[in-house]
Amino acid sequence: MNKLSCLDEPISVVRYEYKAPGDMVHLDIKKLGKIDGVGHRITGDRSGKRRKPGWEYLHVCVDDNSRTAYTEVLPGEKATSATCFLIRAPTWFQRHVWPSVE
């Protein structure tokens, strides 16, 4: 027993799978930095100072059964942006992934 890991019992993996599309979805928001144009290596111009371009937010919804993802890049991550995204996501899934689910 030269390793501490030999003393620990292996943990069984708990897996789950929902049988019907739409039974469970996973939601996430990722903060992305905006890229403001090309850099000086492309243009050769080092004189211009750029202001900080800000952030964009990638809202993601993944269907657990089919692993199909719906995404939108939105200007914010606050409740209004997230709520509007959550209203549009099921509509998209109804048309593309869940046509038989009611």
C-alpha cells in the first residue's frame, strides 16, 4: 500500500437519464469579454487607445435527453435577460427537438 488512494474504497458513479425529451433541462450563463476589432499585429497601428469594450453573456439551455443546446448572446445576465431567454428557449425546443411533447 504505497498510495493513499489504495485505502479509499471506490465510489460508485451515480448516473441518471430522463427518458423523455423536455423532462429536464440544464441552464447556464457564461460571461464573455467583447473583442473590439483587430489588434495592432494586423493593422500595424499602435497609436490608437481603445476603451474597454465590455461584456456579453452567453445564455445556454441543454436538453438532458437529446443533449441539444439552445444558446443566445445577450447584453446582460440580470433577471430581465434571463427571463426573456427562458421564454424563448421552450419555443425553440418545441419546434426543433420536442415536437411530440405536450
